[in-house]
Amino acid sequence: MNKRGRGSFYEEVCVEYLIKNGFDILHRNYRCKLGEIDIIAKKDDIIRFIEVKFRGSGSYGSALEAVDFRKQRRIMRAASWFLNEYGLNDAQCSFDVMTVENNEARYYFNCYGGI
């Protein structure tokens, strides 16, 4: 399986996890001119902008470390665009990361920033 195929597979695994845990999926692979967001979901009236990262080994650092400052900034800009586009500027939001490493999925809530 190539990199894009693996990414799609693990995003699907994460979406299934989120649905089973009571999240409503609002958007997948949201794109605008400012960036992309893997999953936009809502739970408990909080809009969650979720980045999905996979690592097969620790050779390139952890999956969580892959969401560096530049990536965070792009996601926050795209999130701001999304909120404006859908008239949700006053919504409470969280920037979360889901990682899959060594066949183990983890969800990290409110990992960075705010808008």
C-alpha cells in the first residue's frame, strides 16, 4: 500500500473510532486556499479539528511530533476559514491529533493553539 492509501486507510480507522465514541463527523479532508484539515467533528458542542498521523516506526520521530508548528499554523488558518465559511465564528473549538503507531490508535485532545 502506498503512502496515500495508508493515509486514507488510517483516516477511515479514526473516523470509525470517532463515530463509535459519539462524535458527529462534519467534514473529511476539508480544503481551502489556506490549508487542509483531515477530520472536522463535533462532540459536546465543541468543534474538533483533527489531524491524523501514522507512523510505522519511530525512525522519523513520533506521529505526534509530526504535527509541528508550521502544520499547526496551517490547520488553525484553515479552521478559521471553515468557521467563517459556515458562520460558526463564536463556536468553541479544539485542535486535536489522532495518531496510529505500532497498530495502536491514540486521541490527543486540545493539543495546540486557539483562534
